[in-house]
Amino acid sequence: MRHFKASLAAFALTGMLASAALAQGADFETWEKSAELGSYQPAEENWDDIVAKAKAEGEVTIYSSSSGVNALAEDFRKLYPEIKVNAYDLGSEKTIEKVVREHQAGVYAVDVVNTAGTAQMFFDMLPNKRIVNYVPRYLVDKIPEDLREPLLTHVVEATVLMYNADTYKDAPPVTNVWQLTEPEWNKRFAMKSPLGSLTSLALLTQIVEHADDFAAAYEKHAGKPIELSDGIENAGYEFLHRLLDNDLVIYDSGSKLATASGLKGQANPPITFSSMHYVSKNGSDDYANGILYDVDPAGVYAYSTYVGIAGRAPHPNAAKLFIAFQMGSKDLTPDTKLDKPYREGESLQKLQGLAAYFKVGTFSPRTDVPLPAGGENWPNVRKIFGSAEFQRDNVAAVNDFWIYETSN
């Protein structure tokens, strides 16, 4: 028996070494074929086989833009203690930068890449084979095509306009975004700097992309068509220009924004552009953040956080298993009853990697899972989405605009 166990260990070690060598030395197609990814992904996957191979690989490494990856790693270990998890919270920009630099140096150390940054993921990482799209076959008919192709959406998130519902108990303080450019809100509107944050930069680019909606909202607010300032090409840029001219306040942390808008007892609290999931601090920190759902043209700016397998990942089966875990179990249905704490017991078995995200502000792309408490109106909320093509073609110009405007 001891000899048999030693043989199994030797077999597993040989497999891991072969996998690592293949990732480092083989060409991409050879790796892709061996890993059964891309065009080599079987029409029907044998999950018992994938799990066995993942356990033999014994390790998985994730680069992520979110601190939520630490909870993901912790919950994955609860279900798969045989697999070592190396999870790195790097932020959106640094996640992509680290993968690119490592691959340029011929280092293939990461297995799963989890981040926003639509333009970079679609038009750099994918075509340059730094990542491979992977959708477990059993989820294909449960996720709309635009949320699984060309890259799988892990969760849909949103940047939202947040206000203090304790101070403004009777009604939200604004009904049109252009009110934020007026003297009443001077130094009372805040957001995270887009310099160093792909999510914030993508938000600004979404605003520019939907310039016509902002122009219509201005006319509804002012009763006349908008007049653009010298050198400003559309109403999206004009909105950003006027926000900055009204002494927009810049924060270096999303959690600080949630505190600024949500702390109770304020006489004149700011409105902020904040990540929607910070509304959960109402419960944990006794904040009073409300979301401006009914503001023109929109108070919710939605975006995808993507997940893919890194090109030439040394542990491709563990990567498949981790992505499947992130997306939740096969047993979920819209009527599944889930009890707190979500990250324990039967709720964890069903939600799996969705457990850490089962809250208002992060929503699964799957059509067959329940919505978190407080998020039941999400499907009907007025939302603005950005397109990958516009992000690709305009994000640099928006970045340059911001740098120019904030340097004068």
C-alpha cells in the first residue's frame, strides 16, 4: 500500500512537472490542445475527469482586480482542500500589466485572470493569446451570448450615483445629473481618480459614448439645447468638463467614497460615483448610502468583470475548476432558497464562488440564479453600458482629456 501511494504521488508530481514544462516551452497551440481549450474544448466535458486532473495538478494561481479574490480563494479551499490557491489582488490595471510583462519575458506562472478593463481584455489579451476564453459547457445555455463571448463575464458590476438617504429622507437630492455641475454641488461631488483605475476610466468613457443621452438630459433640465464650451466635442465631454470646473473632489479609495456619502449625521453630504457593492456597508458600517436609480439620463453605469484562463497556464484543469467554481454550482435555480451565512454550509455548496458576491452591486450573468436581497429590481433599473469597441477606440482620448483638464 505504501508503494502504491508513493507511485500515485510520483505520478501526480510527474504530471505537474510535465504541465509546467509544457506551459513554459511548448507553442501555444500544443498547450491549447493538451489543455483541451479553445477549439479543442470537447462538446461534452467529463467533470469527474477535470476534477481529478485538477487535484493532480494541485495548485492554481489567480491574478485579480478585486479584493474579493481572497474570499474566493478561501471558499475554494473549503471545497477543494487538495488544491493550493495563490490569489493576488492587484487592481485592474496592474493585473493586466503583470500578465503582459510576464508573458513577454516568457514566464507563464498564472492560471486564471479575473478583471474588468474591457478594451484591454478583448483587443490585447485575447488576440495576443495571453488569455483564453473558457465557458463550462453546462453553462452555455444559461448565460446570454454577449456575456460569454468573446470572454466570459464573471459578474456584472456597476458604478452608481450614491447619496445620503439619512440626510435626504424624503426624496433624493437630484433628479438630473446636470444639477451636479451647478453651484449647490460645488465641492460636493466626488469620484475615484481614473488615473490608475481602469474601472473609473471606463466610466468616463461610457459617459462620452452616451453623449446623446447626456445632451437630451441637459435639454430636459435646462429647457434648451446644450451649448458646448470651446474645444469640447460633445455633451459627454462637456459634462465632465463642468464637473471639474465645479471643483469635483477626487478620492484615492472607493471605500473612502462610500464613507463620504454614507456617513450619518451630515448636514451637506456629497454625492459620489461609487462602486455599487459599497451599499453593503450600510449594514456592516451603519452607513446610509442610497442609489440614484431615477435620475436622468441614468444613475447606474454597468460593466462586466471578466474571467479567463491565462495562455499557457501551468495548471489548466485547476483553472477550469476554479472558473466553474466562480460561476456557481449546477444546482442553482431562480427559486433556490439560500440562507445566511452564504459562505458556509449548504448555501456555499450551491453558490460556491458566487457566495462572496451574493449582494447588491454584483450580479451573476447566469439567467438561472436567484437575485440577492435588495437587488430584485436590478433587471428593470435604468442602466448605461459601454461597448468594447468604443472603449478601445476612445479610452486613450478620454484619458488625455482628463489629464489636460485636471492640469489647468
